[in-house]
Amino acid sequence: MTIRGEEGRLPYVDASGRATLRTVAELAGVHVSTVSRVLNGSTGTGVRTAGASTTERIRRIALEVGYQPNPHATGLRTRRSQLIGVLVPRLVDIVLATIYEGVEEAAASFGFSAFVANTGDDPVAQRLRTQMVLARRVDAMIFGDAYIDGTFLDDVAHQGVPFVLVSRRASHHPSVTCDDYEGGRLAAQHLLELGHRNVAVIAGEPYASTGIDRTAGFVDTFAEAGITIARSKVVHSHFDTPGGRDAMQQILASRRRPTAVFATNDFAAIGAMGALREAGLQVGTDVAVVGYNDVPLAGSLPVPLTTVRSPMHDMGVKAVHLLMKRLGGEEVESERLTPLLVVRESSQPNP
């Protein structure tokens, strides 16, 4: 499509030559109020939203002409800050960083800005960071550090600021996660098909739904096959390499070494692989290892890691879309995205 007027100029630019709402409206062939609703998140009772194709066209044109909303002017019109606060355990984690990229990208498409704070999964820090974020008068929040009981989030809900959860679920609060139970089932089915019967689980943090659901899906699938995984073979750990190494060392100290281990996080799986090498065992031959998330490093390890791929970026994008619905007063339901098993050399048939 042509996005320039006569002599290559954009129609209806401001004094500094920047594209305006009217610029986008003229090029899209819609009223300026429609563009405002799409790009500035104007929603509420009695406000008619644009259709999907119109919304897509408006956003595409806005991107092409370089339209940037004026946050101050938008705030005056809507009484909104156009800010979304995001809390995560630690942004150095590539999983959380990838989710946040999706959040930031989607937020911008609605005319919002996002900013992130780290809590270290510490309850005291969660409360302090939440109050800090709310003090910036955000319009909404996204929590990526939810504890499974949801008690703290109940308190946040009483303060009246809309929020959704991402990556982890908790209580009745709306969330966007991977279907982690199904992911655990995929890992279990893979190892069962390879002939493994003596297995262990590095289960992650006991308060995080990610580890809880992945472990449950794995253990239940083995139980359905008539195999009970002993409690001593389910070891909780931090979602990082040192945590995985410590958990694997604990598992190896047990009386009967497993032939396979499922780690509910790729970095924990990498730590487990290191512990196996230190014990003189060959990953994928002596002990099969399966991880979770499919971080970019997983396929480039000395022994490429079999893992369950979670749609990390999509989780962030869909969390923002769910949040926009809440801001518009809509009732929303939690979403579970589909995992995918990616088989590599760290899991081979059990001899």
C-alpha cells in the first residue's frame, strides 16, 4: 500500500513533521476516534471496538509511518498512565527475559509501556516491589513470580489494580501459562517409550506451579503405566544450574541410580548433566536427561538436551492481550499454551 501523500509527504503531520492519529486515520480510511481506541487502548462501557481486520490494518499503518503516542496527552484523555508494571523472579533468566520481550512488544502495540522489577522469588521483596510499582500509578500489572497459594495476590486484588499472571498459575487469578502438566506427560511418555522404568525428577521450587505441574504430569503418567516413582527420587531444587547439580548429586547418592532424570527446568537439567559427568557417567548413555523450556543453549550443549519446548514469547504476548481485556472490563479466563517435546541426544534408548 502507499502511505505517502503528494510529493511524498504524510497527510496531517504535526508541526515537527511527525505522524499523528489523523495521519493514521486518513491512510486507514477510518475515523480518528477509531484509531485512538485501537492505539491508545480506549475501552469501556458503551465504547465500540474496531474489528480484527481494521485493528490489524491500523496497527500496521501506525508502524509504517512511525506513529508514536504522546504519553502525556494520552494520560490527560484517558486518565491512564499507559504503564504496565511487571514482576519477575530474576530477569537474567532467559526464560523470563523472553517472556518479558513478548510483554513489551505487545504492550507497545496497545500504546502502553512496560517496566520490570526483580523480586528474587522472595515474599518480602514481592510486597515491596509491588508497592513500588503501584506508587508509579500503573494501569495494570503482570506477575511472573506467583506462589501457588495466591495469598499475596488476593491482597493485591483488593487494591483494585487489574493484573494477570504469566508463566505460573495461582489460585483463581487469570493467567497465561504453558500447559505444564501436559509437558510433564510428554517427558514421561518419551522415557517410557525408550524403556526407562527407574527414573528421578528434579522438581524445581515447591511453591511454583511450573515445577508442581510438570512433576505431577510426569509422575502421574508413570503411575498410569504401573510404575511408582519413590518420593526419595523427587528432589526439589532452585531453577538454576547449581540447583540442578545439587539435586542430581543427592539423587546419585541414593541406593539405586536411576537410568533417566527429568528436570523441570533446562538450567537445572544442565546442572544435572554436569553432576553426571563429575560422577564419571555419560549423559544420554548411562543416564538419560530431559529438561523443560528449550532455551537457545539447549541444542548447542556438548550433548544436546532433549527438552519440552514452552512458548515463552507467546506467553508474554498473550498475557498483555488478556490484561487489555481486563482493562476493558471483560471477564477473562486463564489460557494454557501447548508444549512440544524436542528430542535430542541426551535421551537414548535404555540398554
